[in-house]
Amino acid sequence: MPVEDKKCWQAIVTENKIKTKLKAGGRVFGTWSMLASPSVMNAIGHAGLDFVIIDMEHGPMSFETAESQIYATESSGCTPIIRLGEGNELTILHALEIGVKALLVSHVSTAQEALRIVQATKYFPEGNRGLSPFTRNHGYSDIELAPKLRYANDQLFVGILVEGEEGIRNLEEIAQVPGLDLIYLGLYDISQAVGIPGELTHPKVLKLVKECVKLIEAHRRVAGSIAWDKNYLQFLFESGFRFISYRVDCAILRDGFDTARHWYEELLKGQR
């Protein structure tokens, strides 16, 4: 292979670390980002987290901003994930073309929806993703395109958020969709499914959570969810979740400074 061909291939041969770790039976830990800031993403990455989810459903990010966030996250050795609010094929394509190797798509409640999302993320013959060689994930070149397409399919990490009572009812069918890596569970949806909405620590909810994780793992998928404190982090860990996120960047930042302000106000009271 000519030198220029090797450079082109090396430009996009970057391992998807979270996919490799999870396929080996490991766990990953990260957080969510609502702040449209590459600097914040870079700082989080340097904390040693496995991933940061760029929330393009509820956050103010454009694709241009998200692209900068991806660069900042990867430069710190952390894996960026884009969260989309819909499984529209064009929206999925836009996210993938800026170079992200992991997607999380919301509002999935049937196996048919999950299959359509997976197919939109994969190149032929595994899916129907649109092809342009001149994007970041191909090194901006059509040189050695065939192996690059195979590598892109292999390295892509596809996740969905199963939401609503319908999604929980259809969980077993959803878990059987080929090409799906992660099923992220909305715990509030699980609480509604057992008729006690919002009571996330109720024994019925905890029982169903564990049953859902067991079902997902039985189909060789990874179960994911979010923790908001140390105790719930421990519960998710012990329940078998292998993809665990902790809170969101803006809340952690706000609460950290709120705590410091209270410390300061206590010092002021002590001077009176």
C-alpha cells in the first residue's frame, strides 16, 4: 500500500473503547452533557470517565458545536456519545458524519423502531446508511473505502432509550434486534409499568428493574441507566447494569458551587 494510502487508513482507525470493553464483559461509567462547551467536555474527559453523552435532544447543541465537543472529548481519551431525540434517518446520518462512533436514540418502544434505527447507522449490507467517502470517519478520502466501511460498521456503538410502558412490554422483542448494542432503561417508565409512578425505590420497581437487566443480558445486549447518588449507583451496579451514567454536567457544576456558597455563608454567620 502506498504511503498516502496508509496515512488515509490510519486517520480513521481508532478503536471504540467502550464497545471493546463492553464486548469483553466489562462495565463503563460516564455522564451526560447539557452544556454546549468543548472545554467542559475536555475537562470531564480528563476526570477519567469512559464516556460523555452529548444531549442533542434537550441541550442547545448544533451539529457544528457537537463536532467540536467530539474532538475535545476524544483528545482526553474519553468516548463521546450523541443522544438524539428521534430516529430520523437524516438526523442519524448527520450525527455520524461528524465522526461520532456511538449513538443513543430516544423514544423507542417497538422492535420495528429499533431495527430501523440500527439499519440507519450501518452501511450496506448491514444497513442503508447513506455514503459519502469525504467525511471524518473515512479520513476525508475514498482510498481503501471497502475496509473502512466494514470497520465503521464494526466499531459503531448503537444504543436506544426504551421509554414508556409500551417499550417495557416489548423489551424482549427489542432486545433481539440484530446490531443493537445498548438498551438504556428509563426507570420512571419502569415505575409506571408496575403502577407506582415515581417510586423508584419501591420493591416492585426494583424487582422489575432487575428482571429487565437479566432479559437484556440474556440476549447479549448491555443494559444502561442513570444514577443520581452513591446509593443508587450501587443499586445499578449490583443489578447488573454495565453502562452507568451519573447525573449531568450542568447539575454537578451548579450543585458544587451551591455547596461552596453555603460553606461561605456559614463563615459569614460566624463573624457576626
